[in-house]
Amino acid sequence: MAEIRYDGRVAIITGAGSGLGRAYALLLASKGARVVVNDLGGTVDGTGSGSAAAELVCDEIKEAGGEAVPNFNSVAEWDQAQNIIKTAMDAYGKVDILINNAGILRDKSIMKMDPADWEIIQKVHLWGAFWCTKAAFPIMREQSYGRIISTASAAGLYGNFGQTNYGAAKLGIAGLMNTCKHEGAKYNIMANTIVPIAGTRLTASVMPPNVLEKLKPDYVVPMVGWLSSEQCTVSGKMMTAGAGYFSRAAIMEGPGVFFDPERDITVEMVAEKMDQIMDMAGAVEFEGAMDQTTKAFSHLKFD
């Protein structure tokens, strides 16, 4: 199999000062990409800032013979997100790859969660992915090329106790990419979601060392590397990776039950058919929202 490379490509990776972001940056740079290493330099909960993390990763890349520039802006504000993209344009003149990876945690049960803890998680994860994607999209559209990879989580796809803020933001990111798939299709912009299973500083406090060892960020990198490449021609997909495991997650819809809308449809009728309504045997995956609408209308007759 031919080597996958990124020669001539420019990649922006947010939250690349450590963990998964750093691993992505090192891989892409080692295979020819010029990289913008973005990191605010804050703590796990989003407080503080500093330049050391991004600069250290840039130094690693340069020492290995690659090209990289640092950026210290926050993804959570529109003006700063634009500056992240501007850093790539000023240094390299284009943006080919955007990896929305920046993230923080403010875990609390819904009963104990302060509104501020909810808001900051939405701003860093969901808004941050939106701001950076919005800023990069016109450039990718103009050049008829783009690869956008945004980071979701099993906490969003399946839920996790104490992470209502994080889970909501992460599933929102999948929705963002699923829609960018449609808006970028004509312009060779592939927008996908990565669901990593990795031991990083965000998970170090909740996982024992022997588990973290098996969940190195390096085990997620190959999937993100493929999603970032010219060879990737899929869009709107949710790909999982970690510990040597690679798969695809999907939102599926069962065959369902059809009632005649010309008659009254009652609560009791739904209750009687609930086992059949819940049955996922023969479930299908829709490519877009209108596919579901078409299915819902499929048993209707129009004059």
C-alpha cells in the first residue's frame, strides 16, 4: 500500500499542546504537512493560559525536520478563532486540514452543575468547533479542498454520569459535522467526527495507570491521519478509535410502525405497538434529515 502523506498541505490542530492534539500534529508534520499548533495553555478545567505547550510541540516538529508555527488563541471566542485560521494564512497561505480537538472538563452531576460550568463546556467544545470551522470553511470552499475532523465522545453518543455538559456538547459536534457534510459536498470538503478512546490529561484522574498505558493517544492517530488525507472520500461519519480498536458509530432508525393519519392516533394505539416501535431489527442509516421525512411520508397518499 502506498504511503499516505500530506506534502504541501497545511493543517490546523486546536488543543495541540499535549495528548491527542500533540500526537496528531507530530504525525501530520512527519508526513509533510505544515502545522499550526494551537493551544491556549490552560488547565484541564479551562482556567489559565500560557505559550509553553504549543511552542514545545513546534520545537519537537522542527527538530524532526518539519514545519510548524504556534498559536495561543482560545477557540471559544469568534474573534480569537478567526485569529487561529489567520495564523495559518499568514504563515502558509492556505488551510487544508482542520482538526477541532481543543477541550476541557467541568464534570458534575446535573443537580450540582453551575450554569457557568455548562456554558464554558459548550463554548470550548461545541462553539469552538463551530467558530473554527466557520472561519476555515470559506478558504476550503475557495480552494475546493478541505478535511475537517471534529472530536466527539462516547459520553455524547451514549451518555455518562456527571457529564451532561460535556455529553451535550460532544453530540452537538457530531450534528455540526453531519450538516457540514452537506454544505461542503460540492467543494471536496469532507467533514467527519472522531470518537477517541484515549488516556489524556482529561481522563488521567479517572483511569488507573495500567489502563492509561493501553489507551495511548498514538492508538487514535491512524484513524485521524486517514480522515485528514486526500484518500478520505467519506463525509458525515462518526469514527471510533482507541486501544487498537477501530470502528464506525452510526445513528440508526428502526422500521417503525405506520398508522393511518386519516384516523385518530391515540396514546393507547402507540402503547399497544410499543414493542414493535422499539424493535431495531432491520434498522437503516439515513444520509440526511430529508431521508427520514421521506420515510415518514412513504405510506401517505396525496391527491
